[in-house]
Amino acid sequence: MDKKTKLALGAGAAVGVVTLAVPVSTVFVTLLLGMLLIPPVVGAGYVLVYGASVISREISEKEKDVMVVRA
């Protein structure tokens, strides 16, 4: 057997063991919570990073125009 086949068999065996050891309801709740919580956290991180770059760019400009930040 080549390396890819061994890796696929090992991954399949690991998934099989986890499937037998973890109840279906736990997997369902974990996936549901992941779908509900991960996108807002990623979105908030993106907004913070993008907003910080915009604010720092505005602060570092030579001409000091009035900048209004609204919430």
C-alpha cells in the first residue's frame, strides 16, 4: 500500500472510533453551536482588524481633516 492509502485507512479508523465513542446528540449539538458561534466571531474579528486599519490610516494622513466615527 502506498502512503495515501495508509493515511486514508488510518483516518477512516480514527473517525470510526470517534463515531462509536461519541453520542450522535453530542456531535449534533457541537456542530450546531459551531455554526451559530463561529461566523459572528470571525465577522467581529474582521470588523475589528479592518476598522483598526482604517482608523490608523486616517490618523497617519498628513492633512488632518475632521473624522466622525459613528456607532
